[in-house]
Amino acid sequence: MRNKKLGPIEVYLTRDQVNAMLTMLDTMIVGGYECSFGDMAKTVRDKIIKYGKPITRGDMEEVLIYFYDNEAEKLIALSSLYLALTARDTRDYYPEIGQRYRQGLGSSQAAEQKAVTQ
């Protein structure tokens, strides 16, 4: 088995989406100034500002940004934390997650990881 490195993840965000994301990251920076979440949010925010490429497709203004796996991981973690802190009246999906593992039907390794290592 060879360990094949995954390439960067290409993400297109509309102007409204990137503004919402940067607002979320700014909130996390201010709110998490004494913990690692603030530093993590600042790192991701700075990358979007510095390396994001404004583009126009048709009449849509977008930003193209490439994230490496570890950066995407940070962004997902920050987004889920932000949503957990701000969302109201959420449904509890936890009991539904991983039923196949509880029934002994799956392995702990994701299908995507298996495909990469083969």
C-alpha cells in the first residue's frame, strides 16, 4: 500500500458566502482570543484574505481558494463550533450516526481513506 497524498481542495464561495465565513472567523477570533480556536480562526481567515482569488463567472462574484486537508479540517471544526454556539432548537442526530458500526457492519476506517491507501 502506498500513501498517496491528497491534493488541495478547490472551493468556490460566492461573495455573500465568503463574507459570512469571514464574519464567522472574525467572531471566533474575538471570542477565542485566549484559546487555540482564536488562533486557528485567525490562521484560516488570513489565508482566505491573502490567497483568495476574486473571480467573476457570468454575473456572479466569487472567491476561489484552495485548502489543504488540515486547513479544511480546521475550517469544519470552527464552523461546527460556531454553529453549536449560535444555533437554536437543533435536532439531536447523534443517535442516528454510526448505526452500521454499532451493529458490527462497518470498520472504523472511512471508505475514502481505504480508496486512497489502495
